[in-house]
Amino acid sequence: MLLAIGRWRLFGFDTMERVGAVSYDSATALIVVDVQNDFADPKGSLYVNSGEEVVPVINAEIEAAKADGGHIFYTADWHPESTPHFQTDGGIWPVHCVGDTWGAEFHPDLVVDGPVIRKGTNGEDGYSGFTMQNPETMETIPTRLAELLRDRRIERIVVVGLATDYCVKATALDGKTAGFNVALMTDAVRSVDLTPGDGQRALADVEAAGVVLV
Ligand SMILES: [Zn+2]
């Protein structure tokens, strides 16, 4: 875990002025992962326990990023009605985030003010905001996210959202692989925990990969 010191210089996150806070600037982007009704609303088909609790925490980060000239990007799971990603078609997940349905909409309380990167639109498996997989060939297909970040000369990303053990983890790890400095805010994520402890293991995995847990 991180040392509770007042000022850190770790993996490029060198301007955190108090414990548990990230400072934003024009080279820093907040990546809001999949805060959609099917994950964040108790009526959602793939509800992440206490998922709605991240919304006010993330809204505060969005305000902080905007105030300091940081960037904000959103990812959204966005599936066709039928995809090998779903149990109904031989996959592992209940039907969720079908494009243009209530479940795919962002949580109504989430402040949305920035580009949205949709993933899984053509039936791919899409966990990471950076990449998707063709479920038949397992070919990796990039999303536009890395290109958009580089276009804006962004070097650091802060990952928040749902769910810790799937899309948040995959986005943080892919961000490292793509060469960004990555932080993850532990009070702005929640986990599915298909197996108890998955969320905690995901945090340990990303930390081992060099992601800074804030
Ligand atoms: Zn999905």
C-alpha cells in the first residue's frame, strides 16, 4: 500500500498535495469507466453492489478536474442485443448495456462532460477502455481512447468507476501498457466479486503492475 506521506513522487503522480487526493492539470485525464444503469442502479441487470455510491465521489473528481484544466473521458459498455459476450449466446454475462436502452444510459446523477468511448459495439468483448477482443478470433482491437489521450498530450490518467475486478482493472492495466502513468481511486470503484475477494485481488494486481492506488 501507499505510504501515508504528505507529498508523493511516484510514477509521475508527483503533485498530490494531500493524502487521498489527485491534482489535475492539462496533462492529466480522469477516465470514468462504465457508470451505466445496468451496473450502477439496483434495478440494473448486472448491478455492482453499492455501485451507485461511486457517483457523488466521481462527480467531485469531475469538478476538480474541470477546475484545474484536466480532461475527462467516459467509457460505456455498448452491446448489440445478441453477442457471444452474453449468456443467451453462450457467453458468461447476463444481457446488459444493450445500446440505446435504459441499461446502457449513464447513471442519471453522473455529470457527463467529455468524450464517450463506447466498447463492444460490434459484438466484441469489451472490458478495457483501451482495447476490445473479437470473441471468435481473440484478436485485440484498439478503441479510440489512447489516440484521443495522445492527441491532447495527456501523460497521466486517473481511473474510476465500475467494476474494479473487470473494466476498471483492465483499463488501468492497459493504460500502463500504453505508456501512461496511471492512478486508481479506491473510494471511486466497486467490485462484482463473483468470487469473494476479486475486488481486493484486482487492486493488488494493478498495484503490482505499477498503478498508484489513491
Ligand atoms: Zn459488457
